Amino acid sequence: MSTPSATATTPPVPVLKNSGPGLVTLDPVHTALLRGLDGLLSGLAVRLAAPEVTGPPLLAAEGLAKLDYFRNFPHLGLSAGRFAPDAYDGLAAGQAPGDRALEPTGHLLPSATCYGLLLSLEGADVGEEGLRLSAAGRCFRNETHYDGLRRLWGFHMREVLYLGTKQGAVEHLERGAEFVGEAAGLLGLDLTRATADDPFYDKGGSRAKLMALDPVKHEFSAPDGTAIASVNRHRNFFGERLGITAGSHGTAYSACVAFGTERWVHAMILAHGTAEKALDHLRAVTAAA
């Protein structure tokens, strides 16, 4: 007696299922494209000898306040709350949670991968040679609107972070930008580089005025304007706020290279027509590498 195959009884999966504003479920093709792109983009960490770490799923509001988060990005923050015990029965009965159903925890969902890594290094000395780390995490942003894979409520972000000397931070970003260009060429993506305007510090302060003269963030965008990667020079901001030093060099400078993975999926589909063709191209170039 033959046994029916799993594929014969498994219903087809929707290509891209919207679960609500800014929320999607990816089918196997989109998921394979997402995973394959993350694997390719992790090549920057390999090139720079940045070991993989796993950041925390929540960030303390107290820690983020030290980093001017609530001066610059309060609109993006998503607070983590817990249900109050007296709300359990109503929720179980199908009632909508009221204003008092949630209790604050003092924590937020991360809006960028690097925040958790930086906060975990508070008071650390990264040494004369500096420190590089790589991490990929799910990030969340309370946007004013959502748009397919271009702008999501929850998405994946891979970052390669450097802490050390001023010159080391500059070189980190130079090599990161070079890698973005190489990856785009390999994948058949036409990207443009432009200055961005969202510093980590008070927009009205002296640091922001300095940024106008010496930009610290550049984004790489697809032809439709979707920013899919960025190189970010933090100067010594995080080093000062978190007391991070680099041996005899004093306060550490930092920089990061960031990739929004779902946005790379979007850019690939934009360039190649369909998710299937994009995945075929990705598999071909990775097999030949």
C-alpha cells in the first residue's frame, strides 16, 4: 500500500497573506528569499570578523532615555504591556480589552537591532582593537502608514556594529558601503546612495547642527525610493552616554551597517518581476560564489 505524499494533501499557501495593517505572512517562496538574502548579507559580518550574537527581545525605557530615544523617535515606540489580572475573565469571554486592561512593564519592543547590543555594553571597555558584533532581530515601529514589504509593523533587521576608535568607525562604514555595492551588483539591484536625516540625538542640539555640515547617515535605496540599507556613524555619542571606552583611546566611537531584510525582498521582486524569478537569481549567484 502506498502512502500519500505530504504535498498531495497540503493545501496551497497564499503568496502573501495580509494579517492586518503592516502585518504579513510570507509563503515558502518569499520566506526562502528572505532567508537566502539574510545569508548573503551576513557575508559582511564574515568579511569583518564580526561574531554573531543575539540581542534582547525587549529594551528598558530607562536605558533608551539615556540615548535620546524619546526626544527623537517617540512616535515609533511600541510599549510592551501585560494584562492586569482583573481583565482575564473579560478577555476570556471575548470582551475587548479596556483602558485598564494593560499594565506597563517599563519596556519597549526594539525598533533597531543595535540598541540592545549597545545597552548591553554599558560601562564596558572594548579594548585597543575595538569590537565588532553582528546580529539579526525582529524590529517593530509604530509607523503612520504601512505599505506591503516596504513599510511593516514588524520586520527583520541585520546589523554589523563596530565600537572602537574614530578612524576604525570610518573604515567600518567604508567597508560596509563597499559590501552593499557588491551585493547589489551581484543581485542585479540598482541602488542610489543619499544622505538621511534622522540622527540618534536631539535634533535641536549642537550635534544635529554638526550633522548638517558632516552627515552621519547614508541610505541605499531601490528605484522606487525604498531604503534597504544604511551606514550610520554615531561618532562618540553612544560611548559617552553609556560609558563605553576603547582602551587608551578613551571614549569609544561607534558605527553600524544595517539591512532591512524584507525591504531587500521587495527590491529583488521589483528588479526581477516575481518572487520566483528573484529566488532563482539569488540561488544562481550564491551557487556560483
